[in-house]
Amino acid sequence: MRIIILIISLLIFSACHQKNEPIQDSRQKENIKRLELKYAKWFTVEYLNDYKKIIITNPWTKERYWEYRISNTNTHNTNINQLSEFKFPNKAIVLSGTQIEMMNQLSLTNKIIGIANTNYIYSPTIRKAVKNKTVIEVGDGAEINVERIFNIHPDIIFATAWDKIDPSLNTLIQQNIPIAFIMDWQEESPLARAEWIKFIAVFYNLEDKAQAIFNRIEENYLKLRKLALESKKQPNIMHGTLMSGTWYIAGGSSFAATFYKDANANYLWKENSSTGSFPLSFEAVFNKAKKADFWFNSLPLSKLNQLIESDKRYTLFNSFQDTTIYSNGSKINDSIPNPFWEKGTVNPDLILKDLISILHPELIPQHQLLFYKKLD
């Protein structure tokens, strides 16, 4: 009798356990094994019985920012209480150049039907598509053209996430258009930012491809980081830009500071704990960085005399006198922007290679700079 009672108890426990824990088929179990997040902190993926669940965490509050449930069984899109339920998407609007490069690497460029503004796009393919009107411009930032978006019927919109959701995007959400919010810019390391390619891949069942792409990027990055340590020099680095009288410095825990550290350089503000940028006066920067060996910034300049025109005090820095100023903001030409943010964010190994070739040219003597331009 005791044996029968024990068996019945086990069966009841098993049934309850199965009810509370979604059943996972063999395909989904394989997905769980192959989707590995090593660096990115602000999203997670779960594979449940008949759908995928993606959760984005709010970096400011550490609470849920948005949740997505994607399956082939939903008949219509639903957006309720920071939760979107919809089918696997096809046509996409992409509102950031970084996301365009992610789509490109995943061979999804043909899925893009709309972008924000061509002026900020480097991709020759997308620029040509806009010219041929197979990809539509839908505005920029707070100036998104909601009516135009409705007219081209996207299945999903990939957009950069901010602490507060833009009113135009809220309008689209209320019309049950899924917005995939991307938080890559809040990650603290270059590899964490690049890993967001896996976020886009989940929407298109391309986890395996994204994993292979990221593994290659990570391997190259780590090899370059190891190579940089072969140099006995550790140049002093200053960073940032003077804007309206204030110098914005990358924090010591920012992704920019990580780049300098991995390139075997001494970033002069490495002790600062900020993950973003912080303001300083010109005098504060000058007192600390007058003798810096290199100055990296994002100024849209290519000539030293342009610096002098904006502020003659720049000539007091050793980096100006030694002409060791490099910018990642210089345009390719009048209409095409520097690909640093579009291609570089997804390919941090290429940025690191640029930096090593500048700081330790003996280690990569034949390298041609991809993103940085020396001001002359």
C-alpha cells in the first residue's frame, strides 16, 4: 500500500512540475545550448514550449524594459504592458546604422524596407536602395514620420532604447507594431556591444550564424589584445571633445577606456568610474593631459588648422605640437559619414587593430587605418 501511495505522489509531483515548467522540444533544447551570452548584460533569451522569450533590462532601473514573445502561431501582433507578442518578422525598419551592419552581417539586408536618415548611413547597399526607392527614409529621432511607417507596413522596427520611449514610437506601439529596443550603447565593453548581433539574430532564427560571427570577432579581438601587450611602451592617452565650453571625457569604465586599455595604452582618466562621459573644464583637461602622447576624438575635422579656428588653446597640447591627434569623426566625403559607429561597433576587433597600429606601429607595420584619420 505504501508503495502505491509513493508512486501516486511521484506522478502528481511530476505532473505539477511539467505544468509549471514549459516543455522544450529538441530543436529548442539545441537553441539553448548554442545561444551563449558572454559579455552583454542587458538582454536574455529563453526558449519555451512554443515561443521564444526575450527580455531587455533597463540599465537605469535594473527592471524589465521590454519583453518579446515570438512564435509562428500568433495570428496578430499585440503590445500590452511592455510586452510584445508576434510572429517571426520579415520586413524591418532599422533606425540606427549599427543595426544596419548587424543585419548586413546576418545576410538580412534584403529584409530592410526603411531607415531613419541616409545622411548618417555608411552602407553602400542601403544608400543605393534608398536612391532606387526600394528602401524608404522614415525620418530621424523625434522627427519619425509615423504615417510613412504605416504606409510601408513593417513587421518590426529596430530602434535604439533610451531611458524614456519616444512619443512617436509609443504611437506605433499602440498600433501593435513591434519595436525591438536595442540597448547595446549602454554596454561597458566593446565585445558586449558587438554581442547584440545575437539579439537581432533571435528574431530571425539565426542564432547559430550570429554565434559563429561573434566567435570570430571575439577570437580576433583577444588575439590583438594579446599582441598589444608585446609592446613595452604604454602611451598616455587623452580623449574627448570641447563643446560649448565643456570638455566631455570618456569615463574610466566606458567602452572607449576599455579600447585604450586593450590597446596597451595608459588612459589618463582610467581611475574614473563613469561608464559614460563626464564634463570637465578646458583647464582641468589641460592640467592633466598637456603632455599626453595621443589625443583621440570624434571631431568631424581633418586638418589641424580647423582645430585652431575652433579654439587656439589646442595648440598648447603636446599632441597638437607632435601632430598625434586622431579623429574617428572625419567623413569619407561630404555625403558619406565615417563608418566608425556603423561598422566599428559590430567589429570592435577592427577598431582595436586601428588603435594598435597607431600606438604601436611596430606591431602591425603594414596596416591601413579603417576608421581613424590623423589630423595634418
